Amino acid sequence: MFGCTLHDATAGAPATEARGTGNGPLAAFTDALRQAGGVTVDVRHYAEHATAPGQGSAAVAYALCAIGGETWWGAGLDTSVLSASVRAVLAAVNRSRSARGPAAR
């Protein structure tokens, strides 16, 4: 079982924290997003690859996520595969929220 804790330290607002659990890091992350603000994310497909050979090369991760009854792609880039994965899910969430307008943010 994996755990994820999200900290929100938005300027001018009280600090908040949300915790999620799951059978893997992305499952724990999406559970924490749901706990934090009611964003339900279902990762439908996930892929990753290195951008170059060798240790320390960046990884690119792609996540196909179901959010709010629609499907969104996100991509993330980082030298950490896990960080790239989290960035990919966040990119999908941000794209879905941008498409819904200011009220969804």
C-alpha cells in the first residue's frame, strides 16, 4: 500500500493537507486529489520512456485520465520517473479544469 500527502500552502489561505492511499504511487496521488478537492481521476492508460540513454536522463510520462466524464491526456517530464508520472496526471487535471472555465478552478 502506498500513501500520498498533498500540502496546499496557497498564499492568503490557511494551509491544508489531504492524504490518499492506493496500490501504487499514482493511485495514492489520485486518491489524495479526490480527498483534497473532490477531483476524481481515473488513470486509464499510462506510458513512459527515457529521452536519452544513460543514468540521469529525463523521463517522459503520458497519462490518459478520465476526469468529470471526459478523457484527457497529460504529459510530464522529469529526471525522476515518479515525478514525471505525477506531472502527467496533473497536466491532465489542469487541462480538464481549464476547459471547464474559471468556475472549475
